[in-house]
Amino acid sequence: MPHYIHVHAHKFLVVARDGNLLSEEARFLADTVEVGPGQRVDVLLKADNPGLWPLHCHDLRHVSNEHIYPGGMLTFIRYVQP
């Protein structure tokens, strides 16, 4: 089952898949990245919007526990301006 990893108020720069670097032309920005079973995706995130931001799977079944939200594959990124 794939997961659709989503970040709020930022974009990921996808730089590698399954340990293989993508060429400059193949790299892309996205706020949601699909990760299939057994896959690995390397992303960079530019921390240029301080605050508290959700990072979660965009499949609602994956961000609940026994159909109760929030839960599951949900966390937060928190940072402040230096």
C-alpha cells in the first residue's frame, strides 16, 4: 500500500529514489510525495517558514487510529527563526 507523504506550508525537493540520485532535470518540487511499498525517497526541505507544521500521510485512513483522528502517520515539524 503506498503512502502519500505531505508537508504543510513547504515543498519537498525530491533528489533521489531508492538510493539513486536523480539528475538535475528529473528533480522536482512537491508538497506530497508518493512512497510505494519497499521504496525510499530522499527529499530536501528548505526551512524558510518558521512555525509548527503538520507532516503526514495524505491517505486519511493512515492518520487515524481505529478511525479516530488524529493518529497514525502524523507528526509535526517545528522550528523558529534564529
